[in-house]
Amino acid sequence: YGVAPDMVMGHSLGEYGALVAAGSLGFREALEAVSARGREMTNVSVADNGLMAAVLAPIEEVKRIVDATEGYVVIANINSFGQSVIGGSTPGVQAAVEAITAAGHRAIPLPVSHAFHTEIVAPASGPLKKELARLGVESPKIPIVTNVTGDFYPMGPGVESEMIDILGRQIASPVQFVRGLEALYDAGARVFVEVGPKSALANFADDVLGKRPQTLSLFTNHPKVGDVPSFNVALTGLYATGHGAPKHESRAPEVRSERGQQPAPVPARPTPARAAPPAPARAEQRAGGGDRYVELGRLFADFLDKGMAIYRGSSGTSELAEPVVVSGASIGLPGGEKIFGDDKVDQMLHGRTFIDAI
């Protein structure tokens, strides 16, 4: 649809998606990197794997409570002014959760194997950096923000080792998402598009930047809204702010192709496959008479006849094979007046599962 990012940022694991979008990693290499990252952190074996908890409270209040808590606990994800995630040792996080709750705020324990973005998983950094060096990280083609500092990655020749070091530190460092959003804004970003499920990051952007002039946060897929409606709303927001390629534009937009290659032009909307050339119009059609739909039917039948002729020629037989006919489709679903019905396929295709509580 002619939309390409001017700059990118990911959140935690999503930073690898941003690296692909920035041309620093190929998609296949990013899958290997993500696999290595998860494997190495899971392999960390210590006496206390730690805990994490999401906190709904002003970030300054969370900082005050965390700093006053005994034991190892840090703000692992600084997501917005009103939402964060704390992590650290089991006693430290438990004490912080109690203090946050006592102060009248919500703290929700997270079901994780380790306290990610804390020193607890720091032993995974070394093995991960070796994997990244093997996969060939490259300088970004467009600016990308790192979670470690909330500032931009270096760009240009010879920055690969520094990038690998940043990614190695990322797994044990707090996610500086607020700083990252502010860095994007200071660099000129005004329209923020979350690529992924739900709308958490778009909400973070609204919380941090929503009161600043000319900012717009969009999400592209939310299960409650629906994937297609969400995507259409995002496209509408982009078109309204002057981004993308509306249908009236004749020039094909450019999108970034595989890393190391020049951007490849793509059409703004799908181009239908070419069918066989139409048969010559009959005399009555040329004269303006006849039924248009009948003629279209004849055209389609002629197309099928030609296709069968080509097929028979390639198979070495001239005999007409036994015809194969799709007489219909049916599916059985519980929960209605009839298990089998003419509308069941359509209901399934529209997501009705008929699963209910017992």
C-alpha cells in the first residue's frame, strides 16, 4: 500500500522485527537470532530465576517504591508514564508488589520463566553475541532506536560490533521505551504505527506523546476490532496524514526489499492474473445486440475448452476424461437447530466456533 517507515523501534523481542525493517538483519537470520535469544535466556540456571510484575501506576511513583525496596528489583520495562514492568529477585519483587499495592496501585504478576531485562539473565549475553556475529548484523539502512539507551543505533561502516554489543546488553537491560518514543519524536516522527497484535505500543505512544502537536498513534491488528477493520483504519489514518499511495496516484509506491538491494516498485493494489484472450465478438454483439451475461458465459466456456485442449495435449491422450464435479460443500456443527445446514460453511468462515462453557 505504499507505506514504508522513515525510522523504526521495537519493544524487547520486537527489536529484532525492527532490525529486519531497518535492513540490519534478513528475515531468516532474525528467526535464528530470536531462537538463540530465547534459548540462551531459558538456559540460564541460577538459584533464583526471579519474578516480574506489570504495574499500573505513575512511573515516578514506581521509581520511588522500587528505590526504597530492599533486595534486587528494577523497572525492567519503562513503557509509558502510567505503565511499567518490574523485575528482579523473588524477595525483591514480592516486597515491591506489596508496597505498590499498599499505595493503592495495581501490580499484576507475570507468568515468565526468568526475570528478563535484569541482571539475572545477563549470563546469556555472551553466547547470544556469538550467534549474532555469525548471522551477519549490518548497519541499518534507516534509523532505528535501541531499547538499551532509548537512542538511535550507530549507522555507517564498521558499526557491526557495536550493534552486536548493544543487542547483547539488551536482554539484561531495562527497556527504555519512553526515551525511545521521545527520541523518535525529536527526530521528526509524528505518525506511529504498531505492527503486531493488539494495541499496547500504540497506547504507550499515546500516553507519552499524545498531548504533543500533530501526533497520531495507529495499530494494525486487534482481535476485538478485527484484523481487516484494524488494518483499514490504520491505512485511513496514514492516507489522511499524507502517507502511502491512494488509488488516484498513478506512480507505483516503493517499498524496501531484501537487505542489500534497491527498493522494488510494487503496485498499490493487486494486479489480477491475465486470462486467455477473449474470443472474437459475435456479429450480434458487435451490432450492440444480445445478452451480455450470456456472452460472458460463452467466453468462460471457451476459456475452459481451450484449457482442456492444452491439458489433453500435454498428457498424450485425446480421450475426454470422466468429468470431476464439485456438487457442493457441507459441514456439521453442533449448537443449532440442525447439525448440517446450508449456512454452516459460511458461519465457520466468519469465525463462529459454537464452543461454549459446559
